[in-house]
Amino acid sequence: MDVRVDYECSGVDWTTVAETLKCVGMAYDAPDVHRRAFEASHTTVFVYLADRLIGFGRAISDGVKQAAVYDVAVLPEFQRQGIGTTIIRKILGRLPQCNVILYASPGKEAFYTTLGFRKMKTGMAIFTKATAMRERGFTE
């Protein structure tokens, strides 16, 4: 598959970002909220097939020691074709000296394990939508 990887937020259809996150069962907001989150991130990755956005992800980071990966999503019809792997590898490639954390959607942990991530014993979180995150299996 001949895909194009872009690191810039300019020209991104933020409605597609929100709809993709919704489609794959991830948390989503209004398109402008996603635009602001991606634009404020250290690293952004967008994967296109022709002019169609088919996957994306981002990382927040100090660029020196610590980073966290968020919003990695691939349209269902393009999953299991290496797109998610490409997104993660491109993000990690821009953060070579950093410790990197992420939280995966329940059931997706095995995918991240294949990319070198390991479960943490001390991970904790405060979520703005705590009940929803507990119902979705993110917290106890």
C-alpha cells in the first residue's frame, strides 16, 4: 500500500479525526478540540492513502526525557496492514531519548506489546470523565 506520512497539522480535516476516533471506539470531542490538542503536541503523525486520512497519532513531550502517546487511530478497513505500526514507529523515532508511556484501549494491549511497550505496575490517572473511563475498563 502506497501511503504518505505527514507530520504537519496544516490541512488536516479535523472532522475526519473526530469521526475516526468515534468510529474506532475511542474518546472523541468536537473537531476544534482535536485540532488544538494536536497543534499543542510535540509530535504528530498523519497517514494518508492518496488524499484520504486513514490514521494518525500524537505525542506530548518535553523532548528530552518524557513523552506520552495519545490518539493513535486507524480506520477499521485499514487496520492490520501496518498503518498503526508505522504511526507508532514514526512517533518513537522523533523521541529517541525519551521514556514513553501510553494508555491503550482495553483489548489493544497486545498490539503495543509487539512494539516494545510493557505494562506498568504503578500507572494511575485522573480522568475528567471518570465514570465513562471506568465503564470502558480503563480504571478500577
